[in-house]
Amino acid sequence: MQFFGGSTAVEASPAPAAPPGTLTGLAGNNANVLYIFNRNGVCLLYREWHRPLRTLDAAQDQKLMFGLLFSLRSFTAKMDPTSSEKGNLGVPLLPGQGCSFHSFRTNTYKLSFMESPSGIKLILVTHAKTSDLREALRYIYNLYVEYVVKNPLYVPGTPIKSELFNTNLDQYVKTLI
Amino acid sequence: MAPLPPRSGDAVFANIERVNAELFSLTYGAIVRQLLTDLEEVDEVNKQLDQMGYNIGVRLIDEFLAKSNVSRCADFKETADVIAKVGFKMFLGVTASVTNWDADGMSCSLILEDNPLVDFVELPDTCQGLYYCNILSGVIRGALEMLCTSY
């Protein structure tokens, strides 16, 4: 699966990018990209720290990401050998239902995913050698609660425009291994 | 690393920031008083309190999920228990008891023994029919709607 490393026939296929944060002199940020979606697929936040290749425009990219995670969750839950309850493949899953898929890794990057029962989905793309990021995602969810949800002037379901949240997020992401 | 187990209401309540109970009760009383003055109709005040609670609930659910780590409840009985034991404890500092289940398991009552909202409050005869704590029903409605079981 190569969404960020590969390309369509128009651009020449580049060599896999070197893992950032370790070799390149990149301001210490160890994550590449963060997405936050709500339960309706609205992209509340898209933040990128290091993304050498963009193949789609932003709206398409976010739709693709949401669709990917939606299908992956459904697919991993239906394939669960330990679970007894299995609906048909087409039935949409509720957040928290079925086993929870939390990351996938390719040779160039690792994508970590967390979904809260209220439907907030956090997606963090980092370099491939990262360890388990579930704690990190939970911390970012807490940051979201503190700086976004508790802000009375924020309308739930709209893109996040909070400077405080962005600053704290950047600071935290610098500390990720 | 395995996911964290859900924290009990007491554990969360011990770590969370708290506010003076009297300030809380008096502020809520001032809100209700002002609504009664502005709207004059007891039914209107009930509706407004419910709406305010709803707006609180849609935000509160994320804080609740982030701090308490509970996973999706299997059925309504479990939901009622989690609200009573973890939710109320975390935000109001008191637990509720769940009683009065009907035959289908579709409705129940949450009883608050000592409700911090009603400290110092005595309703006069002019306010018959006022649901003083209606904000709580709004909060529960808003929070559960964000977890709603149908797309």
C-alpha cells in the first residue's frame, strides 16, 4: 500500500524517502502528518510536519484517508477469528464495536489510528521505526478535549482553528520517539 | 502495550480539578433564577435548561471518554450503570443509584441521594412543575446522542 511514497503514471516514481527526524536535520519533529476526523467524516484537523510528496489535493486526500480507515476497521473486525458476533460485510460498524485496529506499517512509514466511542478518529503517520503509539494518541485526544472541546467558542463539527491546541500539539510531537 | 483499563469514578475524581461546591450550587441557582425572570413560563424554563444541558453534553462526552477510558457499553443496563457510577462521580462527586427498571429494560431511574445542585434550594408554590435539575437530563441526552447507535 503506497499512498504517500508511490504515484500514478504522471509523476516519476521516486525512491522511498529517508525516515525523517533521524537522518535529516528536521527541527526535531518526529511525526509526519496528523489527521483528526469526527464521526461524520469531517476533517477537523490536518497538520503536517514533514511530507515530501503530495499526490492529491487536500480535500481528496482527506476523503481518501477517511474512507481507508472506515473500510480497514470494518474489514479487520469482520476477519476477527476470536469474535462470535459478525454482521454482514456491508454493515457499518459503530465506534468501539468489534476488535480495534490500531496501526499498520510499511517499509517507509507507520500509520497509527485511534477511535473514541464518540467517533473522533485520530490518525498519526510517523517514520517506520516508531514503537506503539497508542499512549501518544490518547494523550493527543486529551489535548483535543482540553483545548478544543472545552472552548465554548468552538462549534463542534467544524475544523479546528485553535492556536493553543496547535502549539501544544507541536510541542508534544517533538517529544515522540 | 495493552490498552488501559477503564478507571473507576473515584480514581478519576481524585485527579481532576475541582471547584467549590457552594460556588457551583449558587451559580446554578442564579442561572435558574435568571431564566425564570426572563422566560416567566415554567415550561419554557424547563425546555431551556434541557437545551443548555444538551449543549454541555455533546462536549462533555469527549472529556468523559478521554479521562475514564471506558469502552463501548454492551447494552442499556451497562450504560445506565456507567453513567451512575463513573459519570456522576467524575463530574458531580456523587454517585447515583439505578432503580425502577421496567419490564423491557428500556427505562430506569437514576436517583441522586445528595445532589449538589439543590443545596440551599426550596421551591416556592409559584414554581410548581419546574424541573430544577433539568440541565442534568439535557447533559445525559446530549452525551448519549454523540454515541448514538444508528448512523
